[in-house]
Amino acid sequence: MTTMEQKNTGVVEAFIQAFWNSNDLSAADTFMTDDYRELSYQSKEGLKQFAAKILEAFPDKQYTVEEIIAEDEKVLVRMTVRGTHQGVFFGAAPTGRTMNVTLYRQYRLRDGKIAEHRGWIDMVTMWSQIQALT
């Protein structure tokens, strides 16, 4: 028998693979509820726009789930994102430098779909890794 936590963890892992690693931005519509609340990027469309910017700047990026914890309807994920700065990122020209950054995502699920998301990324480390040496 599969628990709610196991099901929710599976949904989140599948979403991360499809949306972030396979770059299927339409996966947001598949995995998220109609009334989805995006607390980091303002909306579902905001999340898609942010993901497109990340993909443009780091086309080889890959997210690795390092730890995942579920309790009831909430799933907390610690991930690492690695990639090479090959495109403009928030005005910064490509440097060819690599990033290896920790991020956290908190999801709330309802009826097998993601209903809410918020995220945190270590932007200080990211910027220090990709900035051109002067």
C-alpha cells in the first residue's frame, strides 16, 4: 500500500524530472492544480518564464534531488543544480563558468497535483561562481 507521502513524493520527483530536467514547461499545466499558487515567481506563468530564463542561460543545467521529505500534503526538496553559464542571465553576459548551487523547494499537493510552491536558491553562491574573473 502506498502512503499519501509516497504518492506526493513521486509526483514531485516526476515534476522535477519533466519540468526542470527535460525542459517540458507544459508539465506545469499537467502537474499543477487549476488554482495553483506560486509563492516564488508570482504565478504559474511566472514560474514558466523563470524556467525559460534559466534554460536560456544554462542549457545544460541538471537538477539532482539530494533529499526529499514528505509529511501529509507537504513535500520539501533539497536539490543541487549544475550547469554552464552559456547565455545571458538577468543581464549578465555568458562567462562559460559552471555553477553548482543548492536550492530548496516546498510543495503542497492536493489530490495528486501540486497546489502551491515556494523556493529558495543560494543566489550569492551562484553569482560568485558564474561571474567573470576580473
